[in-house]
Amino acid sequence: GVEPPAKELWLRAKNGVSRCYQVVYSLAKDEDGEFSKAYGVAQDVTVQKRLEDEYAHLSQEFLSLNPEALCSFRLNLSADLCTGGHGSSDYIKNILTSTSATGFFAHLIAIMSDEEDIAKAKALLSCQALIEKYRSGEKNLSLTYRRQMADGARHWVTTYIALVRNPHTGEIEALLYSLDSNETIIDKLISE
């Protein structure tokens, strides 16, 4: 006989709260070799399933980002890896592409054009600093800075960072995308 695979069951309690249980079965045979009993052990995996759903949602959101994004990247902060990304121009792809998160941060800081912006970025953009932000409950961050564009012009850019724990590996990841915020910032500065 073949053991049945583990099954996931969502059950709703009388109070309306749903819980997910992973049930593993073991079959027992009688004296004639026929299956006569099944024993099951259930484990509450609700938290794990909700984390997986949150991770899948964030990953999908990351993949369908604003088409106005200058670039988007996925970083594994725990392993110091840059696991993928894209840029809207060859300039930004070539400048930011790296195999490590640390390298990505260094490339991003290198195109910043203001010392105050660089100091803020250096304080935030490291694997250790972002993991500490995640652990303190800060999961959505942004950084606005002046950056050198391909034509040499300086533009205001805002980089948005979503921090998430990968439920499959337990590692902390960062999903980043950047938008040109030049017009918005200039309009704000003029109106002040």
C-alpha cells in the first residue's frame, strides 16, 4: 500500500476564525493485509500559510510594478545577493546590476549627487541596516535623493523598499523600485 500524502485543510471555528492544518496520515493493515485503520497527525500551519500568501502577494505586486518605474530589483539581504532586476534604460541597468546586495547599494549610492543624500543612503542601504528595520517592524521604507541621469542632469528620485521574510527560506528580502519624482519635488520646493 501507498501512504497517502499530507493534506492541508482550512477549518473555520465557531468564532469565525479560519485555521489551516497540515494532516499527515498513516495507514494500518489488519491480519489479512487489508487496510483497517488510518492514523492522522495534524499541525497548525496557519501562520506559515499566511506568510506564504503575503510573500506571494508582495512578489506579484513587485512583478507588476508601476510602468513608470526607472528600475526594480529584488535583493536577498540575509545572503547578500541581488537576485534580479530590471531598468528602464541601458544606463540604469548597467550602473546598478550586481550579484550582491552590497554591490547594488554601492552602485546606487555612486550615482547620488548630493552629500546629504549620500549620508542618508549610507545609513539605510546596507543588508544589516535593512534587516534591523525589518526586525523592528518597519517593512515599507522610501528614500528620496538627487541622482545623476544618463544625460548628466540631476533628478530627484524616490526609491521604495518593501521588506519581507521569504517563508520558504526564512531569509529577509528587499523588493525595491524607483520613480522619477523630479517634477513633484520641484513643484513642492517652488510652492514653499
